[in-house]
Amino acid sequence: MINYHKILEMHLQGISQRTISSSTGHSRDKIREVVNQAKAKGLDELSKEMNNPWLEDYLFPEKSANQRGYYDPDWDYIHKELLKKNVTLKLLHKEYEQEAKIQNKMPYAYRTFCEKYGHYGKKYKLTMPIHRKPGEILEVDWAGSTLSVKNSENGQDIKVYIFVATWPFSQYSYVEGFYDMKTDNWLTAHIHALEFFQGVPETVVSDNLRTGVTKTDYSEPLLNEGYRQLSDYYRFTIVPARVRAPKDKSSVEGNVGFISRQVIAALRNETFFSLKELNKAISEKTQELNQEAFQKRPGSRFTVFQEEELPFLGPLRHPRFTQSQWRISKVQLDYHIQVERMFYSVPYEYVNDEVEVRITDHLIEVYFNEHRIASHKRLRGDIGQYSSNIDHMPDNHRRYLTHTPKENLFWAEDIGSNTYAYVDYILSNNVEKKALKLLATLRNTASKYSSEELEAGCHTLMTVAKEPTNSLLKSILSRAKKRKKALNTDSKTSIIEEQTDSKYGFVRGAAYFGGKNK
């Protein structure tokens, strides 16, 4: 058997191939072949487990397998297929067995197959993607260390908190600074990170912060409503890490320390006068780190992300998610709710009910049992402003609100010229408050008659009366109605008599029933 270990050991010590050939008894061609193969594989040091059988399998896997009658898998293909969703080594081993039978060769047992792939993953990629598939998980957290921005007015330092998002597979990272760690900034950081990555993961692993998780329960955590809406909009799942279990998000925990050393520490002695200026410096430092080549792995964070992870990300939705806050509010007796000392109406049927209020930068939405019942443009400026929708009012309130001189003239014009003349007379000969009261009485009277009857009554009123009044109009309308009713009654009686005469031909009178005249 070829002494691979001795050949490589002497080669790494700088001994010439002629001397190695003399010492091991192998031909110079064989020595050259082994050395060149080791260089191609990037093998530049030996360890204890690298014995001759191991080196033979590693340097010449196809030759070793063929000598024993085994069919050697295409490990590059196996590795690429394993990166895909729902693909396992068990499935790939079954496919490999079928291919081996087609080639009339012996397949490796499943255990040997897994061991050999383990060697491949360890020596070629240094990390195995069995547990960390590309595009599957994005880990997010706030860094423990902070930076600061100088207040240009008083010279005081304003603390800046650092948000970090990392892909465990490629270690590609996004970093941004914020003035606080409240919900608005937590959601903004996620949105900016997804836009930076130009894609969406299957799962986001976050810490159990109050900005994201309302109730910490590993099996069924209760998420902040805004955070839940963000995940629903971009279609990813939120999995909070267990409390006091940093291994649940080991990549971001390790990357936070790395960012602290490479970015935060590097900027500690620089002075910034705005958050925008600081974030520009953070972005430049982060970009340098993402582009920096790995020491024990080919490529960089950026190249691994672009080549192996980006194709597996979900599509980024447009337009950008609109952030919102949720509150519980009680509908007051005036069918309004209060939001930040501004008042917004809801349908009066919900008085005394508790409703959910969604607050965005430009919109207020009110929900009851998950159904939207009202929406308003958000009020700005002086406190105490009202946004009222007429459709939310009861009928009597709506009538009162619309009871204006102009609206009454429109109403009269729709009925007729005589009604318009009477309404105009009332408005012209009375102060507004009294005129509106008289018009309210007029409209109440008008509700009992048809438009034609009212128009005819106003015509009579304006013709005969020098000083028209509602009471006089009321009398005119009442007499007209009675007269019409009487005419209808007489008409019906005459019709009945005519029908009777025509049917029977004669009518017996009183003389007939009074007996004979004596």
C-alpha cells in the first residue's frame, strides 16, 4: 500500500521528491501524483486521524471506491441537493442506491454514506448545512454595547443602540443604530434589514424582548401585535429563543460579539453629530466585514450569501409595510373614542363597547370583533380636535347637524317654487335661531304630507296671507286633506249607487215599506 502519510509528511517538511522516492520506495511519478492531489485539495497540514486509508479515500475517493467495487457518489451534487428544502440524506441515499444499481456497482450502506458525506462537509466546507439550510433562518438581536451621537446644542452624548441581523448559514449581517429599543424602531430595523437582504427568510429567531414578545412561552409565545402583523405581511414565522438559552441563536450571539469588536469598538473614538452620519459609518464598516475573506473557508460572507443563500429567500413584498400601534379604547356616550387627546367617531351602536384601535402615521382604524367599523385621517396640531362622520350619528343628531339655512333652502327647492318662497320668507323675516326653529316645525309638518300637497298648501298660503305662518299652513293642509277625503267618499257612494241601479233596474222607496195609504 502506498504510504501517503509518509510522502506528505516529508513533502511538508520541504524534502525533495527525489529524496522522498528513495526513502519510501515509490516512483517519482507516484510521489508527484500524491503531492499534486494534496495541493489540489488544499491539504497543507496533517493530523493524527489522517492515516493511510483515510488519506487514500480523501485524495483518491473514486479510485478507492472502484478498487472495492463500490459506486462513488458525486459529493458536490449531494451537497447542492441537500441545501434544498425538504431534501434529506436519507432521500439522497435512496437515489444513490438506484443509480448504483443502474451502473452495476455496489452502493455504500446508509451509515457509511453519512460518514463519507461528513468527511466531505468537514474538509470542503468546514460547516455542514444539515442543520442550517440557506435562507431558512434569520437571527436578530440588540447588541449589548452602544455608541453615541453628540448633541450639537449642548454637547451631551445621546446613546445609540445597535441592531444586528445575521444569517446563520452565511454569517452575512446587517447592522443599524437607533436612539431607543422601542417597538417602532424594532419593526423599522426588521424592514430595513429585509430590504438590505432583498429577500425574506422562512423563520426569524428573536430574543424575548418586550418590543417583540408580549408573553414568553416557548411552545406558544404571545407576540406583540405590530410584530405579528409585520410577520404576516412579509410571510415569515417568528420563533422567540428560549429564555436564558443563547444557543438558540448562537450565530447572532457570536456575531454580536464580533460586531462589537469590529464595528462598535472601531468607531468608539470617532465623533458623530447625527444618527444618519453614524449609520453611514456603521454601514461602511459592516460592508468591509461582509466582503472580508474567510480564513478557513473559501469566499466571504457576501459571496456565500449571494451564491448559496439568496436564491432560497422568499420574495420581498412591495410596498413597504406600514407600521402601526394597537390600543384598546372605550366608546363614549358621544360615540367618539380618544386617541392621544384627539377624538374620532364610531357608529353610535357601539357606545360603551371596547374597541381595538390601529394607529399609523396617517390613519386611525377602529375594529370590533376583528371587523373594521370606522377609519379616520389622523389629526395633527392642537389637542382636542374632533373627526366626526355624519353616518356614525343617530338620526336626530344627524338632522340637527344638517339643520342650516342653506340646507333648508336646498330642501325647499327640491319640493317646489312655492315652498322655496315660504322658506325664504321665514329666513328673511326672522333672526337665524328663530328661523331655524320655525323651519324645524315646518319640516315636521311636511313629513305628514306628500310633496305635492305641501307645494299646493304653500301656494295657497303665499297667495291669501299677507303674513304667512306655520299654523295657517297647517290649517290649509288639514282642510285640503279633509276636503279630498270627503270628495273621495262621495265619489265612492255615487259609484255604488250607479252600480246598484244598473244591476237591479229599480230601487224600492219608503212608500213600498210604509203599507197602503188609508
